[in-house]
Amino acid sequence: MSTPTTKAADLIARETQYGAHNYHPLDVVCTRGEGVFLTDVDGKRYMDFLAAYSAVNQGHNHPKIGEAMIAQIKTLALTSRAFRNDQFPPLLEKLCRLTGFEKALLMNSGAEAVETALKAMRKWGYDKKGIEYGKAEIIVAEGNFHGRTTTIVGFSTDPDSTSRFGPFTPGFVIVPYGDLEAVRRAITPNTCAIFMEPIQGEGGVVIPPKGFLQGLRKLADESNSLLVLDEIQSGLGRTGKLFAFEHEGIRPDGITIGKALSGGYYPVSAFLANDAVMDVFTPGIHGSTYGGNPLACAVASAALDVLVDEHLVERAAELGQHLAQRLRSMKTDKVQEVRCIGLWAGVQLHPEAGGARKYCYALKDRGMLCKDTHVDTIRLAPPLVITREQIDWAVDQLESVLS
């Protein structure tokens, strides 16, 4: 592991002194980004294989998104939803036409989109299904990651997320991920929704058994419950489809999106659903001062255009096959399993390998940035603008440090 230079070490020391210690980042201090590359304060360039947890699917500092942001910031950044703005309606229409959902509700962070979805699920359960007030239940999965608010962490099974933050909000039933029979057993007359990630990203790119999403759709229909999916990391091209649920040919009743919706420039997220779900919201019962602000809308509109115009979804599908083949052919005895879909992979190491973090540091020293998760998994998620040759270089580095 290389030692940070004086300049980097000074910045790290100041961050440690003045910042809350709620993250444990690798000791690289970035100052520039372009495409698949990040540059640190000492001028060393790295290939980014995290893509800000899929927020920069379009690549760092994409010029078209940046130009849209600069143009909008010169005219109008914020009105609040007390007044209308001219960027909001076009983005709503673009989102709905692109995704096939009838309504969009814009927020800022991914966690806010999830909180919005939770409110919609519960209120739908009371207003439309007739569940007795206060008794609505939402079925969720072990190993989930939906955000960091107190309600959301209350149905996490990650000890770090739940660490001494209780008491937690009731109304959530946790079942093993990928287990349709467990979901079936958990359904009661008070079930208003099933809410899950189609692929568990933070869990280490955990892909459920084939047919799982189709099974969830069937169980939701049979029990007159909603199926809502969290596509904040998996959506907008990461898996080689616009949304991960498309791999099984289903339609959920609602989804949450974020991250790549902004191209990494500005926080913007959304809950998307059809009229029957979204109509539970009436004036005054939910909102956000910044949600749907004109700056966010201009940025999101450009970010969506880049995904479509540059065929990044199709690119992820094509290059994802190559990434999977290269990862699975690595010559190493340290890898237990490779899980890969599109340009998204979890390289699961044997416990005897000694944990993933030291290999992420070894990769950093070679000019490649990625992130460990759940001790033994190296998670790979490059910007979707990456080339085949760059993938080959990156896998070569990974194979070398794991050999």
C-alpha cells in the first residue's frame, strides 16, 4: 500500500480532524474527473470502477450534462414547488415516456425517493386495499440497502446500519432474498406491498434466482398488493437494460430511481408509478423544497438524453458479456464466485484470501479504483462509457493482484 504524499496526507488529516467519521474511504484524494478516469491531487490518474455507486453511468464530467447545468444555473436554479417552473413539466414527460410509467414524483436523494415510495405503498394500502389504519405491512428482503434514514435502516439487516439507532418504525416483514416461498408465507391481509431491489448492489451485486421477479409479480397480484422495486443503483442502464426488472419481462407497480438520473452532477431522484398508485398523493401531504427544482430538471433531462443518444444501455449489455467472460477466466485461487450482469460485478473472495479491502488498495496503487463491500466482495461498476480495451486492462490488474 502506497503512502499518501504530503499534499494528500494534509487533506486527509484535515478531513479526519473536522469531519464526522461515518465513512472509511480509500486514501486517494481526487480533484478531477473525465470519462472513466479520476485524477488525484498529485496528478496520478485512476480508472474508476465504482462510478459513484452508478451515479456517473454517463462518465465523469460529461460535457453535455455540464453544459445544460451551466446554462440553467445562469437563468433560474430554484423556485420551490410553491411556484411552477418551465423545466419541471418537460422532465416529467420525458421520464414517463422513457420508462412507461404514468406519473413521476421528483425528490433529491435516493433515500428520499424510497421514503416517498414507502408513503405511497402504505397510503395505497389504506385508501385502495382497505387495510385497517396503522396495520399496513411491507415485505422486504434480508441484505437490502435502501438508504440511511431512520425508517429505512429499521428494516435493514446490516449491523452497521442499525447500530443503536432504534426504536425503529414497525410495519416491515423481512424475508430471505430470492426465496419466493418465504415471501408467500409472509403475506397477510395487511400486506400492502413487496419492496425489494431487483439486484442487491450494496450487498455485493447479489443476483436473485431466475424467475424470482416473475414470482414476486405473481404473488403481488394474487394478494392484491403492490410490487415496488428499488432501481436506484440497478436502473438507467447498469445491467444492460434500462431497468433490471426488464430482464424478467415484468412491470412493477412503482420504482425508485436516482444516482445516474443526474449523471453525477446534482442530487435528483424520483418515484415512478402509475395513476392508481400515485393518486394517493394530494396537495400538502408530501413534498420537498428542492424536489423538482429547475436546475435538477435541466441536469436530469440532459443525463437521460446522454443515456439514450449514446446508446449506453446497449453498450452495457454488449460490454457486460465481455466483462463477465474475462472475470470468470481469471487465473486465481482466491475467487469463490463471480456475479456479473451488465457492467456490474461482485467478485466474491474466499475468506482465506484475507478480505477484499487490501486488494482494493493494491489496485489503487496500480491506477484502478474500486470498492470492497461486506468484507470479502470486490464490487466493480465502471462508467458505461468504458471501452473494451479499458475493461481488459482493468481485469488484467485485478488478476495480477489476486494471483
